Amino acid sequence: MSMGTAERVAPPPLVGTSRQRRLISGDRIFLAIAYGAAALILLIAGVFSIALFIPALPAITKFGFGFFISRTWDPVRSQFGALPAIYGTLVTSAIALVIAFPIGLGAALFLAEDARLRFLRGPLSFAIELLAGIPSVVIGLWAFFTLTPLMRDNVDPFLNHTLGFLPFFQGSASGYGFLTAGVVLAIMVLPIMVALSRDVIQAVPRSLREASLALGATNAETIWSVILPYARVGITGAVLLSLGRALGETIAVTMVIGNRPQITTSLFASGYTLPSVIANEFTEAVGDVYLGSLFYLGLVLVLITIAVNVIARLLVWRFSGSEPTGA
Amino acid sequence: MRGATLTALAGGVLLLAACGGSPSGSNSSTGGAGVPTPPAAQLTGAGATFPQPFFDAARFAYNKKFPQVTVNYGGGGSGAGISQLTKKIVDFGASDVPLKASEAAAMGGSDKIIQVASTLGTESLAYNLDSVADGQLKLTPDTIAGIFLGKITKWNDPALAAVNSGVSLPNQDIRVVHRSDGSGTTYIFTDYLSSVSADWKAKTGGPGKSISWPVGDGAQGNAGVATRITQTPGAIGYVELAYVLQTKMKQAALKNRDGNFVIPSAAGATSAAKAFVGSSPSQFSIVNASGKDSAPISGYSWIILYVDQANKTKGTALVDFLYWLTTAEGQGYAVNLHYAALPSSMASYDLLVLKQVTSGGTALLSVS
């Protein structure tokens, strides 16, 4: 014991022993706090997973992986399946990205690149901040009262008239369904798309721009062949975060999707999403299997979100050829 | 207790009495009209949202009458009420459907709890058709089942035209709207459909708070369904009477068991309830009732509590409050909100079971 202590004290003191000791103990405390914080996050994630998994067990043991492919959602007969809700979640999120990506990227390029109409930047930035700040339930209310009649009487008939040869735009439109929910989600993810894309575009080094312009490239050519390739990783990150928001959005979607567990090719038809089923049914869900199925849906949603993240990160990795820097 | 206090504050209820510590004697004194004066206590309940407006009005009035008693009601849905009562977080639970055997077993067995009817409600079928005035549309059990089974899909279907001679029914798609959230309202409506249509029962498996619908879209809450119908041309859906009256929607005349077309009303619900003499938690269904004025889609709402109350003071205040709720005075607050008054037979049943509530072997309710 005494040998060990003697060995550790052996190197000559740097300044004063008391100060050094204080520093060392300060370091140790800092280290402990940092380790503690890291452990706490792991603990929270672990507790969360377990808390989701245990109540879901009755449903997992009863339905197993069949839960993922079953189309039945019948509380009376205690038969539950997640496929329509998974389908609805993925379809509405996809619609949201298809709409929000070009608009968001265009707005971001305008904000970051276009020297003309500079006076519009302030108001546009403000509008985006405003849009980001509107609570989803308010957007849902607006969609319920204003967007659904608009979709039913104008947008859906127009799409049916022009693109009606595609199976997506066939059938009668009630104003509620996949497409309307997708539009609502697009509005909700747009601020994320714009703000993040703008930031990464602005982060493109000035020297690259100037080099491209000096070589005789037009503005559009510079954007297309220099700026966008450089910002690709960051823009993918923006899409990723938007997708995360779209997958989990609950209340606004519940108000306009029609809440019908079905799988159709027509985007005019009503559907259901994972968060909507949970939000709608948990208050009156009595019984282990019923409640368990709702937790199972929650587990599925978490798994989908993780899968989307992993896939997107792998894509980023391949494109950029280096360790992803994160969004 | 802290949770209960928070609930009280959230509910905006004045905390006139502190937590029920000092019992003001026994319950023998009466507060006029045969209602016992309760000891000071703070009571908490949770559960069904259907009777919530009634409970809110009634508990506020009771607190005015007896400032020493504060009653909090958290809503949250029948499922939440049942699970919180099982865990003894609340003093009473409310559910639109009496407990199933398995739920009662979780509370220690059906002999450990009692269930009293608190109020009575009825449902309307509201529709959105420009060419058909309020009350003009007539629906029979067969056509209602046909519409909700997805067999009748157009408003000018021959089956509808046959019972609506003289009404100009449009060549328009029927858009069925139902509740997307689990609810007692859905239970009562599907109970009705199951009792009038063997087809419905075979296809959906019978009544439920949340079911697999053959047709239609879901909207949240009575308000959601009501708004959805108002917004969508050609829509039809089941909505509690109060919402139909408040939003001035068009509602159909429904053919009852006696063959009369009736516009659903609170009086119609009471008439339906009277048609079932021996109603109790085990015989609770009152849909498709006989009686010439009976509203066919009606049902009771229930309050659940433990027979043996651990805290005598609290238990006494609880049964005193619940008894008051079933008296004419308490039921008056229900009637104001378009619920129907309990028939006297049901009020007597409630009194009978409330008298069974004990604490340490002593009965808590002293009403002759």
C-alpha cells in the first residue's frame, strides 16, 4: 500500500502540490459528471425501450411478426395488425417530402444565393420562423376547416382531371385522406427543410463559388454543379430531420387523414398512421392485448424511425465517402 | 393526495376545505330534502368523457351546497377511469359500459365493487343534405344497418326512397362518419346495430367502444364527428343528442321498436329506460326499446366504486354525493345539459346498492 502511494507521488511537483491536487480532483469530478451524463442518456434510452417493450409483450407473444403484415384492426375480436398504419405513415411522409423537398430547396437557394430581390429575404425568413413556431394542433385545425374543403372541391378534382390516368389520383375525393395529410405534413416540415438547407448552402466556401464563376459558369451552373454537390450531405440531413418530424406527427394528421385502417393506391382515400391509431384509441383501450397492441405500434414506429435514420446515414456516408458529420 | 390536489387546481375548483382530516360527526344530519350532510372530504374520480359536462356542473353545485366537499373529475376515458380505480388512485371511476368480468376481477371480484347509473343519454343520426330538411329524413333499423354496413351507398337508394316518400333524396354518395377514438357513444350505437341487425353482429362481432368499421371515416370526439358532418355534403354519423342540439345539425327521425318515427330526445331516452324494468350493471342495454316515444339509441352511464371504503370519512362523503347525484336535484343538472333524467326505478336501484357501501363493517349511507 505504502509502496503504491510512494510511486504515484514520485514525479516532481509542477507548481504547488495543493493546486495540483485541486486540479486533479477537479478533473476527476468533471470526468465523473461527463461519464454520468453519458450513462444517463444510455439509461434513459434503455428504460424507454424496456418501458415500451414490456407493455407490448402480450401483443408480441400473441401476434409475433405477423403483426407487421396483418391488415386487421378489430378491437371487438381482439385481432390487431399494423400494416395499414405502417403504410399510411410511410405514404403520408413520402408525399410530404415529395412536396416539401423541391419547394424547400428552392426557397433555401433563393435565400442563400440570389442577389436580386434581396429585400424579400427578411420577410421570407420571418415567415419561415413563423411557420416553424405554429403548434401542430393549430395547423391541424386550419387543415380541418380550410384545407379539406379546398382539396375536395379544387385540388383533388384537378388532379383527377389531369393525372387521373395514374392509380394514385383515381376514385372519389372526400377531402380527407393520404394526400391531404401529406400536404399538411409538407407544410409542417417545410421550415426545417428551408432553414437547414439554407444554412448548409451558405456554408459552401466562397472560394468555390468564385472559382466556378471565374471559369465562366453561370449562376445556375454554379448552383447545379458546385454548390448542390458540396451541400449534398447537409441537404440529406435536412431531408432526414424532416422525415423524422413527418413520421411522428400525430394530431394534425389525425384530424385530416380519415382514420380508416386500409391500404389503397388512391391517395384520395382515407387512411391511418401509427401515431394516429395510438392517439385515438389508448384512452379506451381495455385489456392487455389491446393496450399491448398500441404499445407494439409505438415500438414499430420507433423501429421505423431508427431504420430510416440508419438508411439515410448510410446513404450520406456512401455519397460523401467519409464519416457523416451529422445534420 | 398531491395528485388529487393538482387535479383540483387544474379543474379550477376552489379548495374551500383542506384535505378531509376532520370528520364533522357522523352522517346522521341531513341537509334538507332528505339529502345527508357530508363530512369534509376531497373526492377524486376519473373515467368516461360522455358524462363529464354533467359531472362538472353537478360537482360544482354540490360544492356550493356543501363547501366542505370538493369533488374532482379528471375524465380521461373509461379505460383510464377503470385502471386508476383498480390502482386506487381515484375514489370512483366512470364508464359508459359496466365492467367486464375480467375488469371486476382485477378489482378483487364483482362482489368488491358496486356500479350505479349516473345518467342517461341518447344518440341522433345527423346528416348533411341540402335538399332534406331537419327531421325530414326517416331511417328504419334496416336502412341504418344497411348504410353502416356499406350496403346502401347512395342517398337515392330504393331502400331509403321506400321509407321517405315525398322527400327529394339526391343521387349522392353517402359518406359515413364514425368516432375514431374509443368511446361509450360508439358502444351504444354498435349495441343498437347489433340488436337490430344479425348481419351487423356477424360481420363486426357485436358492440364495442372501438370496432372495425365496414365503411366510413373516423373523426375524434362528438365534436369532431359533428364538425365533419357539417362540413361534408352527403355525410351521416351518430352524435350525442346534446351536440346535435347545440350545433343545430339536421337529424333523422328514427323508427323505434313500436314502429313510430321519433326524433331523439331526452324524454325519449327516459321512455326507453322505463321499458327495461330490471336494468342493472349486468342488464344494462336499453337500445331498441319498446314504448311509443322511446328513442332507440339510448344508454346509461355508470359510476364504479369499492364496496368497502378504507377511509370512513371519505367513503361517507362519496356515497352522500353519489346519492345526491341520483336525486331530482342532482339529475336536474343533467337535464339542463340534454341528458335524460334517470327513471325512478333506476334511482331506486342506485340507492339500494349505495346502501351496501361500508367502512369497517358499518354502512355509510343513512337515507331512509
